[in-house]
Amino acid sequence: MAGDQKKKSRMAVLDVIRQSESIARIDVAQETGISQATVTTITAEMLREGLIETVPSKDVPKDSQRGRPRVDLKLRGAAHIVAGIKLSHNSASIAIVDFEGTVVAECTPDLGQSVFEPSELGDMLHATLSEVCETAGMTLSDLSAVGIGMAGVVDATRGFVYWSPLLNGPNIDLQTSLEARLQMPVLVDNDANLVAMAELYFGEGKGVSDFLVVTVESGVGMGVVIENKLYRGTRGCGGEFGHTKVQLDGALCRCGQRGCLEAYVADYALLREAFVVGDMVQGDKKVAELLQAAREGDLKSKTIVTRASRMFAMGLANLINIFDPELIILAGERMQMDHLYAEEVIASVRDAIVKIDRPPPKVVIHKWGDLMWARGAAAFAIDAVADIAIERLCENAD
């Protein structure tokens, strides 16, 4: 019990320092509720370990001439370097990031295939990460950890993938397989969870305690942040918004079930419907072309897009009624187009939620590319590295 409390207090101190550009010890004590003497002891350990460093205080009075110079504390960026990877259909996005979250290098390599065996994925990541590290003037051994985000149902606590369209089978212990190949800690999570982590640390969710991130690309995902913490559920399956049911015995989803929201809203669903109604002579029609045709008044295309918008609005209304979040962030490649967040869609969401004497949650659009997903995966890796460092501090303090 004492060991748990020791770790909890050290993690609280590190979290407060991490959330601040720089901060004085007395402010750390006030924000954590830990005594100033204990904060001094803990931060001294972190300074010796090289996790944090001192910088001139940003609040030194101009007329201060005497005494020891006042200093603030901040994370030491060079303490650890991690990689964050977003795996997509046929491509990846990679960000090499320091302990402060500053991007050191980034790239978006083509993978050459869309489905992997675990050993194939390990070989590909080893080769690709080695190349990225070389361009940044480092080697693979300089990395402290790798965070990976991918579509599918993932138990992040053990890096176990129940199902993913990127893997050639179900129930894969991907973390163990990749750690054996890369020879470092590997963290695996659903990519939408890592988008939420990126928003929490770097984006629209910074400073917001309760929010949802909904992503729409080749699939539909969601990340849930409650009281500044990512919520994954008991089995790691929480937040599977794309696989909530919107139609009894409805369209076939790529997860194998029917009637999922994703089966009406995702890219493959829109193109499949266009093919079924005869709007695709060839199988290579792109989503952008379908949406453009709908905007230009093509009846078949407009019917497909309108149904997707209505299904999405119904899903968002259900989320608001269940979670009552402060903020909903719509993110991902599909947010480059407005069919899912047009004013009439948001208006229908407002019409379908519980009415009280306070305004509904704010809905914002964050149009960013895959490298933001990779930064979320890197933040996941930084959390893991911090946890390992705190464990070591506790052991040394015994």
C-alpha cells in the first residue's frame, strides 16, 4: 500500500510538470495537494534521474536582486526519445518525439500491402523505423519505446488485438510479437483512442476534462476522455462507436456483424452502396467523386450521402444523451469534407438530444492528417516510459 502511494505521488508530480511549460515547486505542491517538502524530495529524485530540469523562473520580480535565483521545473526533452506510429490501409505515419512531445522527425511511408502477418509487420516496422531514425541522426536503439495505433478492437493493457483489418487473423498478441522483433517496449491501442490522447495533450481537448473524439476514415472510431483520462472499458473495447447498431439486420459491416453505424458511414460503405445502386461502372470510384456528385445534385449519390449523414447524426445524438460531454471533436480524413458536419446535420443532432436549460455540447471540427494520429501514439509511448521511470524511482527510494 505504501508503495502504491509512493508511485501515485510521484506520478502526480510528474503529470503536473508535464502539463506545464514550466512550473515552480510551490505551485506543484498546490496543484497536487502534496506537501512542499515532499515535492522537493520527489523533484530532487527526478532531477538526478534526468527526467526534469531547472529553468529560470518566469515569475521573478523585476526588482529582485538578492538571494538564490528562483527556478522553475520542466520536462527534460532529451530524457527519452519515442516513436509513434499510425498504421493505415497501405500506409503508415511515423513521428519521432522527445520526452516533451517535440517532434524530432516524421514521415509517411507506403507499406505496399494492407494486411499483415505479425512477423511481417514486425520486419516492416524494424526496417522503416531504422530508416527514420537514421535520417534524424540516431539509431533504433536510441528509442525508449514505440506506440502504435491501428483500427480494430484492441486490449491496450496487454497489446492484444482481438480483430483488426490490418492483420491476417483474430486474437493476436501483437505486443509480444513486436517487442521480440524491435527489442524495446511496444504499446498498441485502437487508433481512435490515440487521437483522443493527441487532442488531450496537443489539440482541441487540452484543458477540457470531459470530451469525445469521433473519427471517420476507412472506418468509424471514437476516443473517450473522462476527467482528463482516456477511458478504454473493462475489456479494452470501450468507445466502439462505429460498431453500435443503427439498423436491425442491416448492412454488413467489415467486423462481420450487421447494422453497425460504420456500415453506413465509412468509406467502404459509401462506395459499396454506390456500386449496388448502379452508380459505379468501375470499382475504383473514389469517395470524393461520390460526394462531389451529390453536391452537384446527382440523385443516386445524394440519396447515399443523405442516409449516411442521417445515420451519423443519430449516432452523435445518442453519444450526447449517454455521455453528456463538454465537447465533441470530429476528426480524421473525412472531416476534409462537410457531409457529416453540415449545419443541417448538427441541427438534427440538437433536435434529437435531451433538452435542458443549458446549451448542448460544443461540436468542433479538427482537420488534421495522419501525423497527428502518430503524435497520439507517441504520447501513449511517453506515458509508458514515464511509468517505467517512476517505477525505477520508487525502487531506488526504498
